[in-house]
Amino acid sequence: MNTPPEMRDLARLLLANEASAGTTTEPVESVALRVYEKLRQSLTAIAGAAAFESIAFRALMQAQSEAPRLWAVQITKDGTLQGFDEFEPQIDNDIDIASEEGAILIARLLNLLYIFLGQALTLSLLRTAWPDEAFDDRNSIHGRKRE
């Protein structure tokens, strides 16, 4: 099962937002970790560490089918990622594989949040983590607005 395209688009939006907010001295792979940590902190604040750890673990298991290097990553009891920051950037046909793997993991996590929490609560979490980003109910979760 592949990641829904609208969730991958939303993950890329969050990654791009976080990349533009970071400094140029930070490594590329840290962008996905920063997005992950913001999601973890937002959900942990309302549902607790165990709830986030459970959802994150499931997202990681799903993402591993699309990104085999994620088999080296583990989720701790408090929901933090271990091992992702050790990925070396690899470029294949002008695509940074570590960034793609991060996008896959974030997209899977967003999809599970949407399934378990619903659109309104998921968007609320995103607005809390990224207050300067304009998340629109009509196009942030379900893809582009249909005319």
C-alpha cells in the first residue's frame, strides 16, 4: 500500500516549511526530524507519549515497505526516533533519498493521524506546530480543492 498522494503533498509542504525556517548549516536530513518532533510534541501534549508512540510505530512499519532503509530506525517509548539522523544523504537521479524517506515517514504519520483523529483535530495539531502556515480544511488534507 502506497502513501496517499495528498498526504505526501502535505508532508512535503511541512518539510519545505521547516527547511525554509532552519539555518543553512543544519544537515538536510534534520528537516524530517524537526517535522517529526513538532508533530510528536503537539500530539503528546493532548494524547500522551504512549498514544504518539503507538501511532508513530505503525507509521514507521508502513513506511518501511516504501523506504527499506527505515528498517534501521526505531521508535522509543516516548516516541522519539532513533537511527534516522544517521542516514547519509544519497543522491539518485537528483533526488535526495534521505529526504524522500523522511517525506514517506511523515506522510504515513499524517495519514494515521487523519484516520484516528479526524480532519479537524489533525489540522488543529498542524496549526499548533506551524502557527504561521495557512492550513486550509478544503485542500490541506484531501489534496487540491476541486472546482
